[in-house]
Amino acid sequence: MARLGIADGEGNPRVLPVTYAVHGNTIVTAIDHKRKSVPAERLARVRWLKARPRAALTVDHYEDDWSHLRWVQAIGPVSIIADAPEALGALAERYAQYREQPPAGPFLFLEPDRLLWWRA
């Protein structure tokens, strides 16, 4: 499970579940085809990232046996790219759903300038 932490239009923290893939030194995610009430480029997360282009992506692993808990967090600037075949390829490799119905984007590229992690 991955969650994208961003600041909303008023600077308040927001955390959104996302799909992701690692592509080189970048983490990519996409606006996919799940039902949306506005076009992708007008979604709140896209507007918020255009205003404040930094984010934190947290990936965690949970088990009932707490000695196996762990997480990693990547923090850095985010670029919004309309068409990104390399991101689509990385995401499709990771998620069968994206091979069947590729996301139209836009794609979010997080270039970490800080990594944090913890494990039990």
C-alpha cells in the first residue's frame, strides 16, 4: 500500500492512496480511469501539486506479527507530465490492471531528495 502526502489548497496535509512504480531514481504514479467527477487535469491533487510541487510517498508493510512491520518514505519535488510512456511502462509492469486499461494520465514524477525508513 502506498500513500501520497501533499498539501491541499489551504496548506493542510492530505494523504491519498496511490499506485506507484519505481523508474530509475524516480517514483511514478498516474491519474487512472477510476471514476472521477472532473477531468484529470482539474483534480484537486493535480491543482494542489501545481501550487506546492512537493510530496511524500509512504509505502508500508503490515503484518499481525509486529516484528515484521516496516515502511519507507520518499520526500521530494513532484513534476506533472501529461504523456509519459516510460512511467506507463513501469506502472503496467507492476499492475496487471494497467496492462488491460492503461491510465491516460497525467503522470506524477516524485524525485526524492530525502528517504526515510523504519523496520521493527
